[in-house]
Amino acid sequence: MEFDDRPTFTIHAGEPFLIPPHTIHNARNITDDTTRMLSTYLADENEPLVTQYH
């Protein structure tokens, strides 16, 4: 997982994590196996769920 200017870190199966609001991040699977991730979003109803970063 990569967050803004923080060091990259690895999340293992079953480990929870929290992405703070308005934090630029990128998640990707770097293993060869089939991996699934379940995400729960807590968002203000007046703000967009996703904002594109270019």
C-alpha cells in the first residue's frame, strides 16, 4: 500500500488498515495468487466518495 509521502508497506491476509480521509493512496496486488479485498467506506453524504488525482 502506498500513501502520499509515507513509506510503502505490505498488508497480509486478515490485517485491517485505515486510510485517513483526503489521503492519496494506491493499492495493488503484487503476488501471483488470486487475492480479494473488501473495502468499507465511511463518507460524508455531501462529499464525493472518490476524487481523481492526476
